[in-house]
Amino acid sequence: MKARSPWLWVPTLYFAEGLPYFIVNTISVIILKDLGMDNSTLALLTSLIGLPWLVKPLWSPFVDIFKSKRWWIVTMQLCMAVTVAVLALTLPAKSPFTWTLILFTITGFASASHDIAADGFYMIGLDQRRQSAFVGIRNTFYRIAMVFGQGVLVVIAGLLEKRTGAVSRAWSVTLLGTSILLALVTAYHAFVLPRPAEDATAGRKTAREIFREFGEAFGTFFTKPGIVLTLCFLLLYRLPEAFSVKLLYPFFSDSLADGGLGMDKAAFGMVYGTAGVIALLAGGILGGWHISWRGLRRCLFPMALSLALPCVVYLIMALTQPSSVWTVGAYVVLDQFGYGYGFTAYTVYMMRFADGPLKTSHYAICTGFMALSMLLPGAVAGYLQESLGYVGFYVMVMVCCLATVAVTLAARRSLPADA
């Protein structure tokens, strides 16, 4: 079969990888808040439905054992299109949310499985030269999915809510349109994705071989030099952001009397989901360039400060409750730019630690701890906010910056001078 151009499938594959992730981890927060869920329950449950990305390394061997990666991609995309459609058609006007949470969780497991297959397919579908050439393309389209999921869909739902006057109807229409888009992408990939010989099910490793390698990967990971310090770094570096991220939409949407900003969904989608994401990407690009120029050891501490300290903008907004969308937008852009710049160091640190004979598996385990670092604080964030109020909560977030600084200083000392 004649090889198909990567331009035909790499952009759409990584758009399809990103969109469900943001539906489960961002849209779920907004929908459940709009439908009346309290902040403590909201933060806990939306953290738990992110569990698939935490345990993703544990079932990655099954993607290698059963069927081809191409089969997994198309099947999981179809599964996500169906579950999002069912979610749209069964979205309640108010609680209970049990069925909604189950559907978000199913979508999450399908999305995480799709991530495993898509990343593996990328490596076997392209030679090394093209893998390097298309890294920027795949990242760009993943980020386009980020803007679409956190920005465009939220703005559309906000405008539909104003027109129809019904929150559940607005989100049902938005999600139904999203499911149709996912179905179209699935049909496209069923015909366009190449069929690499290496992806054939015949002649692959046995289950015993894969599980032996899997056990070896975990065993060698937890005996690497500096593992305790690295785990502390992975779990605490993003602590301020981990506490605050699940409460961003509740803070923006809660009334002034409740300590929030009283903004509508459309404004939130523009401010956080669009302008904030663009600032995040710009910060990430600058961060990558800075590390390549100065080295990780020199950049790590200023990047940690850049990630943690801009969280003060939410404390300022909690104290002043600005009404101007432009003012709020400026604060969010500052925070997200700093976060994007500082998060680059976290990613590079993981890659440096994972480097070695089993670097792919070790990096996947690192991403599991990265997910855990967001899940645990996010699960209790709502209870803390309801106990402390928004001002007290954001004071606590700023105190958490001390943990970021402490683990960064320790990690920096462990890096070689030329890192």
C-alpha cells in the first residue's frame, strides 16, 4: 500500500486526542457547576473522573496485547462519540448527576486508552525523521483542541443559554454537536489512517513477555537514584495550581455575595479558555527556548517562581472582585503565561529523570505521578474553599507556594552543573 502523507492524519489524530481530555477535565466542571453542584462535591467528583489518566500506565500493556493500535484508535474514538452523544441526550436539568458522572468516567477511560494507542501509533506510523518533523504539528493541533474545548465550546454554550434560557438545553446542544464532530473524525480515520506492518496483530509479543517488561519498568523506576526527591518534586511542584484549578470556574461564576466574580460562561470561555490558553502556549514556547539556551539547572528556580507566584492574581481578584472583563482577562493572562513558562521545567525534569534504557515506560510512570499531583489536592479543594471562603482559600494557595520553592531548591541541587 502506498504510504499516506502524515498531513492527512497526524493533525486530526491529535485534535481527537486532546478534545475528549478537555471535555472530561474542564467541561465537566462547568456543566456540573451550572447544574447546581456545590463546590466541595464538584471538586471531589471532577477530580475522581480524571482517574483514568492516573492509572493509564497500568493498563497500557493491554493496548499492546490486544488488537492493533489502529483498531484501538478508531474504536475508542467511536466510543467517545457515542458516550458524548448519550451524555448530551440525558443531561439532567438538575441533580441527581449519577448517570452524567458515569458517562464522563467512561469517556475518560476511552480517552486515556486512545492516548496510549495514538502515541504508539505515531511512533510506528512514521520513521524517525518524520517523527521529529511532525512533533510541532501534533502539539499544535493538541493545543487547538485545548482552545476549542476550553474556549469555543464554553462560549457556544453560554450564547445558547442566553438564547434559550435553559442551562441543560444549551449544554445538550453543544455536546451533541461535539459528538457529531467526533463521529466525523472517527469515520475519517477509519479510511485515512495508514496500516503499518508493525501494527499487525500477528507476530507480536506474548502477554508474558509484555508483563515481564512491564514489571521490569516499574522495578527499575523505583530504584533509580534520587527517586524520593523526584517523587516529592512531581507531587509538590504544581501544588498551588493543583488546589486552585478545580475552583476557577466556580470562582468566576459564583455571585459577588458569595465571594465570586459573577461572570457568565461566554466571558469565562473568552477569558480563560481562549486568551488564557494563548498565554499558556506563549509561556510554554518561551520556557522551552529559555531552557535550551540556559539549561535546566539555571532555569528551574525562576521557572518555579513563575509558576507559583502569579496565583496571587486570584487572591487579588477575591479581595477586589473586579467587574471589568478586561481587568479579569489581564490577570488570567498573567497567571497562565507564568504557568506555561514554569510548567516547561516540570516537563523537562521528568524527561531528564526518565532518561535511560526504559525511558518511554519511566516517562509514562512520571506522568502518572503528575496526574496524582493534581488529583489529590483537587479532590479536597472544594471543601477547603467552602470552609475558608474564596479569600482564605487563595491565601492558603499562596502559602502552598512555599512547598513549590522548597522542592525546587532541593531538586536543583541534585542536578548536574551542565543540566
